[in-house]
Amino acid sequence: MTSIVDAGPRADGRRDGPFRRNPALTDLIVAAVYAIPLGLVSLRLLQLSDSPLGWRVLAGVAVVVLHVATALRRRWPRVAFGIGAGMALVLSLLPPLQDAAGNAFPAFALPSILVFGVLVFTAARVLDARASWACLAVALAVAAVVVVRLWNPEVWGRPSDDGELILWRAALTLGITATILCLWALGRLARVRDAHVAELREKAERADADRAREQAEAARAERDRISRELHDIVSHSLAVMVSQAEGGRLSDPAAPTAATFATISSIGRESLRDMRGLLGVLRSDAGTARVPQPGLADLPSLVSQVRAAGVQLVDEASGNQRRLRPAADLAAFRVVQEALTNVLKHAGPAPAAGLSLDWTDDRLVIRVHDSGAGPHVDGDPGGAGLEGMRERLQIIGGSLETNGRAGEGFTLTATIPYDDGSLP
């Protein structure tokens, strides 16, 4: 069993380090850090002791096993805690040991016993409430054995009168019990914190998934709308082509070109039927009144609506205006509409904006600039609305560029190439 918080991407988008990705390696390193100062000192004290060899070997084995248990404390917390509690109990039950000067000391006082507190903390942190309470009961039982063994300091060669004996027993009982309870409580607090962090991470992941799903839905809806609009435009063009071909054929049925006009008319009808069959299913407004698609001729009405909404909008045009093909005309209007909508959404209260249409020799350049913070800054590719505009412009061979910095406003520049047959 590992910690509650698994390794992986963090909620702030940064990757976890190698220690979080490899908890087993982390536990080994931590066990080594404890073993070097505590284990070596404990084994050195046992080596210098004048106690019987059997007791020293048993104490040394208990010390080594305690440190090994710390390396397993998160992978197998129940097993590690059980082994640690058993070794602590062995040390507490051993007879007094003798140091090099002949002074008696309890085996439980070896420095390595401190890692038992680490096992108590880890068990409280990674186990559920029922198991952690059981571990606390076992730890307090071990503490009770230690208190009983150390109840009389004279056993360890420390003379004491009645007053000092009472103080010794009170301090011993309170100190050991308080230490066990504090370590266990800190472990439970760390578990609560881990659960809170995991919940925040899960919420962040859900929010990212929701945003991605919303952007995908918005992009799909935009593609569907473009498909429907292209259906209307192409269907209209094919209908005009069929009508003109029929007119040419009927104007002089005996002419050599009549057969050509008939072929054009037949292919046009088949194409129109295929177009309606393939793309007509995308129309969600089937059966409703058909509304003409907007174009640049509808810009004055759009500008008036934006100004009525509180935007100080300045619009200007330069160059010789051309008549765009239907798809390009519709795309130009939709780009301006989306850009001015973003001004209303993101430019702040009482925004000021500029709209310019530059009719160059080979393309129309649309530029919209606002004075607010802007919805996207520093190279952010933008949200679903801007992505939809890019897709729309790519279909007709155009492009979209955005530029914005905090406090300097946001600028959108769209280019729409002319059709070779555009009229000046």
C-alpha cells in the first residue's frame, strides 16, 4: 500500500519529481538516513557493552529489523508496524545492558528506538481509521510495557528517594504516552491533508476535462454551422448553374451547344442532390423558415448593436471595396461578429475598440483592436471562438492572427483572399 496521494501530474500542471514517482526508492533513502546516525550508534553501543553476548546479539537483531521495517512502512504498513512493535517490545523486555563504564541502561534506550515513532506516524497516515486506531492501541501497549520496565529507576542503577521516584514515574508515563499520541495525531492530520490535496487534484482534473469537452463541443458546433452554411452556399450556386444551363439549352435546342448545356444541367442536378443528401442532415432547423446568410453588407447593423451595448467603437475602411464570393463574405461577417463579441465579453467596463477593413490588391484585411486586458495574452492560442474562426478562414484560404498583452489590449487580424473572379 502506498500513500493516499499517488505519483503523477500535479494540479498546477507541473510534473512530480523522481521521489514522488518512485515511493519505494524514497522509502529506502529515508530508511538509510535513519539507519546511518541511529543504527550505527546503537550497534556501536552494543559492541562496547559488557553484557552477555546473547543479549547483545538479540538487541542488535531487533535494531536491524526495526530499520528494515522503516523501508517497508508505506508499501506494507500493517506488516511494517507489526514488526516494529514486536522489535520495540523485545527491546523493552531485555534485561539491563552494561556500558563500557559498567553503568546499566535499558535496551529500549538505544537510539534506534526512535524509528518506532516513524512507524506509528506512517501507520496513522496511510491506514484507514479502524486500522490506525488498532495501531495506536498496540503502540500504547508497548509504551505501557516500557513504563512498567522503567517504573523503578533503581533497577537501572539510578538511586532515588520517594520524591524523585514520584517525579520519575509521572514524567515517564506522561512523556512516553504524549509522544505516542502526538505522533499518531500528526499522522492522522497528514492523512486529512493528503485527502484534501487529492480532492483538489481531482477537481482540477475534472475542470480540465470539462473545459476540454466544452471546447470540443464548441468546435464541433462551429464546424457543423460552417457545414450548414457551406451547404446553403454551394446549393445556391449549383441551383444557379443548373438554371443557367437549362436556359442556355432551351434558348436554342437545335444548337450544337444544347447537348453540352444538357450535360451541365444533369451533372448540376446530381451534385445538388448529393450535396443535400450528405450535408442536409446537419441542419437542425429543418422545416423552419430559411433566413439569408449575413455578409459584409450587414456590418452597419452589427456595429450599431455593439455601440448600443456600450462599446465605443470606431469603424473605418480603406481601399476599393470588392464583391466577395458568398463563402468569403459570410466568413468576413462571422469574424467581425465573433471579434466584437469578445470585446463585449473580455474588454472590461466601457470598452473602446476599433474596426478597420483594408481592401488591398489581393486580399481583405480585417483588424479589430480593443483597449481592455483581452481574453488571451502572450501567445495563448485562444478559446473555442477563436479556434472556430481559424477553421472558418482556413476553409477559404485565409488566416487569423492574435496579439495581446495585459494592460495593452487585444488585437485580432484576419486576412481573406479575393476570388479570382471578384469584381472591383
